[in-house]
Amino acid sequence: MGAGGPRRGEGPPDGGWGWVVLGACFVVTGFAYGFPKAVSVFFRALMRDFGAGYSDTAWVSSIMLAMLYGTGPVSSILVTRFGCRPVMLAGGLLASAGMILASFATRLLELYLTAGVLTGLGLALNFQPSLIMLGLYFERRRPLANGLAAAGSPVFLSALSPLGQQLLERFGWRGGFLLLGGLLLHCCACGAVMRPPPGPGPRPRRDSAGDRAGDAPGEAEADGAGPQLSEATPRTRPRRRLLDLAVCTDRAFAVYAVTKFLMALGLFVPAILLVNYAKDAGVPDTDAAFLLSIVGFVDIVARPACGALAGLARLRPHVPYLFSLALLANGLTDLSSARARSYGALVAFCIAFGLSYGMVGALQFEVLMAAVGAPRFPSALGLVLLLEAVAVLIGPPSAGRLVDALKNYEIIFYLAGSEVALAGVFMAVATNCCLRCAKAAPAGPGTEGGASDTEDAEAEGDSEPLPVVAEEPGNLEALEVLSAQGEPTEPETEARPRLAAESV
């Protein structure tokens, strides 16, 4: 699970319009992660109007998060087929429509279908394409870019939670949902700025509806980061796979997927139940809602700082261990604060939780990008989010049901903390074992220290064949890919002896 595979071509611009894309990703990430937690401010009013318990109302946030994660493969397929921009525009409309329709709900089931399913799906169709676009625009500054984009979550959480409380007091939960639905239309504006990175040369003609002007990630990479096809190269190419399931065979991806599943079981539980926990402890409603803002304020500082730290040359190869350390710190925070009941103790918990939570948020997608590489990142992200969806559907609703049965939050914090701490330990141990296995295995051509199984197979996931220049050693990998696809290459007879020597 190294810092990244070998690069071909000029690479991402690491700036320019990428800063606008980063700003849009900041907003989308803020809505995706902050919105399901901020909705918890309305839970008590929903419980009163619908006569429901904690577990029933917690399903609103859980379904929203489950849709955000569980539709990951669907989002990957749609992005590959239609491109990032149209998918994000449609997602913004769906997210807004879900909250507007939820304001007219008369049953909890209607809330599940509107605020949960529709809004969650809309957020998913914005979140994943924005991360894909961010990876196309940044490589050298990618840890910092991921940290800055991830800071959108605490910024929006610190703003949406008090805003939701004010809307609830002035307009009730129905008026609050209606106004929040209008606020989600900003996701459409974010999707409109997602244009592809510029390419070094003239763009080849596209002959299918899915190959639109650079919106699809595979094409943006081929056009913006790789050399162009020469006239002698045959125009026949293999059909692009909409979802690359072969990434599941990668050891680094498997370790990351299991870690994220364990993490998602407990990571979101304290944040979702925090406001109601404080209210039951006798904290006034306004002060209880401000606790989420404290988490957000600390998180705002932690994410960019951790992203900048992970971008340092000495630390970037060890990002998986930083990620495991952040998970362990978050789990221990939950365990040590299980009996916090006073407002001062809750504030201390929010500060420690916000710091560790911010570290996790800043590093989670950087670790996945480094593990699988840019070509397979869309498919890997979709599959990982699907696993997280299962965990999210188990975690918060189960916690709410335990609260209803035991009338005690202490066991919830113990369970959530244990699950997150276990995820951190597993990540560190399994990563170390994978690195040992990679060092013991003979290195093949195109691998760099055996850091990841996918690095020597990155080119196989590209949507188009690459040109070949026999005199440059960097093109040996491209020669190997073209020959595996059955593409005739002019310097094939010169390249094969050198490939054989490399493998020996």
C-alpha cells in the first residue's frame, strides 16, 4: 500500500482550474457527510409528531448514509457511462427533491423514502464523482487536496447543526426540511464546474454517447494525463468495463475494505446520538446542538493539517499507518468518554473526537487512491462504499434500539469505540503483513518495491491503448499492455528482448 504507482505522461495539473474543482468538492463533501448528522437535530420533533422511538427516527439518517455508500457501484457505472458533470447535476436535483417531498410526509415510511432514499441517492451521485475529478486534477498535492476537500464536512456540520436548530424553532421540522431542500440545489452548481483537465494535444474523436467531452474519468486521464494516439496506432480498442471487479483480488484493497467495514460500524454512532444524549443528560437544546459545532470546529483544523502532514515526503509512504493511528485514537476517545454526563466532559469529548475524526476523514480516500491507483479508483471507491452501507445500516439503528431497551448510552460508546479501535489495529497489522509478503515475492516488471498488486496492472484498466516509443524505458509497460490486448506495435521486436530481461 505505497504512495502511488508509476506515472505516465505529463500527469494532473496540480492547480489551475483544479482549485475550482477543489472548492466544489469541498461543498459536496460538506453536504454528503454533514447533512445526515445535522438532520439528527430534528429527531426529537419527529419522535413527538410520529410517536416513534430513537431507533425508528435514527433510520432516517441511517438510510441516508446507506444510500450515500450503498449506491457506490451504481455511481461508478453512471460516471463511466455518462461522465461526472451530468451525474452530479442529476444528483443535486434528486437530493433537493427528497428533502422538499419529506416536508409533506405524514408517516415515517414516507420520510424513509424521501429524506432517506432520494436525498441519500442524490448526495451519492454528487459525492463520488467529485472525488474522482479531484484525483484527476491533483497528484503531487493530492494529500493536501484531499484534506482540504474533507474539511467541507466539519465546516458544513458546524453550520448546518445550528441552522437546523434555528429552522426547527422558527418554522418547525416541515419548514426546516423545505428550506434545506432548497439549500441542496447548490450541489447542481458544484456539478456544473466539473470540467475535465486540459490535455497536451488534440483530442481524438469520440464515437459513442458515453465518450462525451472529457467528463468520464477514464477519458480525462487518457486525454489529460497521457500521450495521444499516433496515426499509425489502430483505432480499435477494447470495450471499457463499467465496473472493474478485478480490484477485489488486490491484497491492499481487501485490507482497506475490511478496515472500512469495521470502522463504519461505530464511527458515526457517537455523532448521530450526541445531541439527544446531551438533551437527555439535562443540557439545554441550544447548547446540545452546539456540541456538534464544537466537533466541526476542531475537525476544520484537523483535516487540512493532517492532509498537509500526510503529503510530506517522509510520511506519504506510511499513510496507511497514520490512518490506523487515527482510527485507534478515535476508538479510545469513545471508550474513555463513555461515562461523560456533565457539559464540560461532553465538550472535552467533542474536542478529542473532532481531532481524531478529522484525521480519519482526511486520510481515508488518500489511502485508497494510493492502494489501487487512479485508473481503478472509481470502481474501488464504489465497492468500498457498498460495504460501508451495510455497516451503516447495522450500526446506528442497532445503537438506537439499545438505547430504547436499556435507557443507557454508556454501552453504546463502549461498542462503538471497540469497533473503531479494532479497525485501526487490523489496518496496521494487515498492512504490515501485506508489505512483508510483497517484499518476499519476486518483483515483476512495472512494480515498485511490490507495494501494491495493482500498480503493475494499472494500464489494463485504462480505457484506451497508449502510444509506444521503443527508445524510452518508461514505455515498456505500455508495450506490454498493447501486446496483451492484441494491438500491433511497430517496435515490438525490439521491445520483447528487453521485457524478457526485465522479468528475469
